[in-house]
Amino acid sequence: MEKYVVFGPIVIFFGFFALLVFGFLFFVGKLLLKAKNDAWVGEVVDKSHVTKDKDDSNLKEHLYSLKVRMENGETHSIPASTEFFNQVQVGDKLKKEKGSLWPKKIS
């Protein structure tokens, strides 16, 4: 009986923790699968660059994004790496193929 009093809460805690971890991994996996199954073609209509100061240092964080008008008329904000952001100009066409995580410049 004393074992259950001591180890019961520990087992419940680790069980709950395992559910949280597996739930998080399931959510991330689902997002990755959705991104890989998505395919679109669109045109860059705007570029934005935001600089944020880090809390405890003099470092700055740079966030790059592209506004892309899809073929169906919807506009989406797409995150971009520094290199891709510098390669792409407003008016360029982008294509994201099924199975890839990031779009590519097509013109």
C-alpha cells in the first residue's frame, strides 16, 4: 500500500507528461505533412523585413516575409530566409511543389 502512495503520483505525472510530449509531436508532424502536401503558384506583391532587439543582449533578430498573391486571388504571407528574400523581387513568380517545404522562384 505504501508503494502506491509514493509511486502513484510519480506514475501519473510521467503519464501526463508523456501525453503532452506525444500530443506536441503529433501536432508538429501534422503541420509538416500539411505543408508538404500543399502546392501553389503565386506572384510576390510585397516584401517585409522586421528587426527585433533581443531581450538581454545587443543582438538583433531579423524576420523576413514575402506577401504572395496566389492564382486563386488569395494573399498569403510566406516566411523567407535571408538568401531567398534577397533573391526574390516584387513581381517574381514563386512555385511551391507538393513534397517540398519551401517555394522556388520560377521567373
